Amino acid sequence: MRKVSAKSLIFGAFLESVGASFIWPINTIFIHNYLHKSLAIAGIVLFFNSILTFCGNYLGGKLFDRLGGHKTIVLSTAIALAALIGLIFNHNWPAYPILLPILGFGVGSAFTVINSFAAQIDDVDRYKLFNGIYMGTNLGNAIGTALGGYIAGIQMTLVFIANFIFLTLFFLLVIFGYHDRVISSKNVSQRKFVKSGIHPGVGLMALFLGVSWLAYSQWSSNISTHLTDLGIPISKYSLLWTINAIVIVLVLPIINRLVESRVWFKRIQIPLGVILFIMSFVAIINARVYWFFVVGMVVLTIGETLVYPGIPALVSESTPKSEAGRYQSLLSMSSTFARAIGPLVGGVIVEQGSYDTLYLSAIGVLIVSLIILRLGYRELIHRYD
């Protein structure tokens, strides 16, 4: 029986993200333009989708530790496939707002299982593995979003069929290639954690992740309206995310080499990434020209390649493998929750102030996140040196 490998996890993350990204970019447009519901209703639907994804993150991690990764990811993917079958045959109202969150639940659970499996693998450097999963996910997002808009222009049903095809390929992969590994009892960190409570270092890292995502999520939400207010077409905003995907694919192999050959780099990569986040918002304060946003996106993307794969890798190296699902689900839940409320918080700040107020607020939030990161790192690592 073939045990799960690093390559199969990266390929699985790619397949899952291609399928999921056929749908998520067009959700608001579909609900508003095709189902003829208000933007407020669309926001409510997407909020419930985020809540169910959040629940999927939690349950995926819990079942991973109790039932094992293979059974959990097969069940999670089967739930997502069942929701997609329903959407293929009926994506009208109210079927769509019911089935979409169920799909989000299954995908959210499966994603947590992928990270939890990665936390148990010792064959490769964890930082390189999580970097690979992150690159696979983002490459899949780039391909899926590029194809999704084109396919939606032909017929909406084809969007759900395309998602179903890629998720089916992922399902076959997890059935035959995602079998559990035997966890060695020699894992030293087992002695450092009490299973009855969340370790404060992991809790602080999850808090850091959520706070940083509050700032980052402004790029995927409120900044789009700023560009249109400046008379910059939405197509150029979409181009920013194409640039995002290209930079990720180009930069992550370089980071992998640094991680492999420079021990000191692991200690600075996450705070360096946050500093780059801050610089990305500095670049667009008072910006009126598109190229300032391009520069900001490039700097932001380099920052995210340092931060977002680095946190789960750091936590996986400092926590027991037997509780990988528990701790990786906590990180996934924090990210999901922040992405859900980030656009709303940013929108309120813009309405009460301005876009520059939003950017300054994001910078302040990121400075706070650096303090949280410092405290979390000390709790997670230094206490046991």
C-alpha cells in the first residue's frame, strides 16, 4: 500500500486548487448577474461559504488525528464531489447558496488534511515541502481563474463540470496515493505539549496568521474598487493577480535553495515577509498611477512566499506529529476567518475615512503582527532551547 509522498501532496494541492478556482472568482458575478440577487445577498452567501469552509478546516484536522488522513480526505472529497454533482444539475436559487457552502466545507477539510500530512513527512525539508504545496496551490489558482472566466462565458454549467473533472482526478489520487504513514514514537516534541490545551506558541502563530491575512485580504477585495475609482479598468486589476502567480512560481524555487543551504534564512524569512507586506502598502499610499500598484503587488507577493508557507512549516517542526491535524487545522481556521471578515473591515474603514486610511491601518496591523510573531516564536522555540 503506497504511503503519501511529498510529490503527491504538491500535485494534489494543484489539482484541488485548479478545480476550486473555476468557481470562487465568479461567485459574486454569478449570484448578482445570473441569479439576479443583490450584492448584499451575494455577500451573505459568501459569508456562509466561509463559515462552512472554517468548519471544514476544524473537522478535517480533528478527524485526521482520530481516523487518519486517508479516511478523512476521502470523506471530505466525496462531500465536495456530491455538492458539485448537485450544482451541475441545479445551480439556480436556492440550490446554489445551499450547495456552495457544502462544497466549501469539503474543500476546506481536504486542504487541512494535505497540510497535516505534510507535517508528518520527514523525507524532505518541511519548509521546502510547504513551499511546494503553496506553489502548487497558487499555480492551480492561476490556471483555474484564467480558464474559469473563459468557460463561464460559454456556459455556466461547464464551470461546475470542469471543477468536477479536476476534483475527480484529485479523488482518484487520494484513494490510491494518500495512505497514512506510521508515526514514530521518537518524536521529541511529543514531551513538550499537553494534549488537553492548545500550546500558547501555536495559538500566537495562528493569531499572527489571522492578523496578517486581515491586511493581505485588502489586495483581493477593496483595492479593486480603488483602481476602478481611479479609472483603471478591472482587466488591469486581474492582471495584478496574474503577476502574483508568475512571481510565486519564479521566487519559491529561490527560497527553497535558501532554506536548504542557509539555516539563518529560516529565522528571518517570516519577519522579512511581513516587512515586505508593509512596504507593499507604503508603495500605494497616494498612488494614482497603475505602475505603483504593480510594484506593490510584486513586493506583496515576495512577502507572501516567505510568510504563508513558512508558518505551517515552523509549527509542524515544533509540534507532535500525532497532533498534526489539530495544529494545522488551527492555522487554516485562522486564515479562513480573517479572509472572511477582512473585506468587511476594510470596507468600513474606507467608508469612514479613505483608501489611504485603509493602507495606513493595514500597516499598523502588520506592525502589531510582528510583535505577535516575536512572542509566538519565543513561546514555540526559545522556551525549549
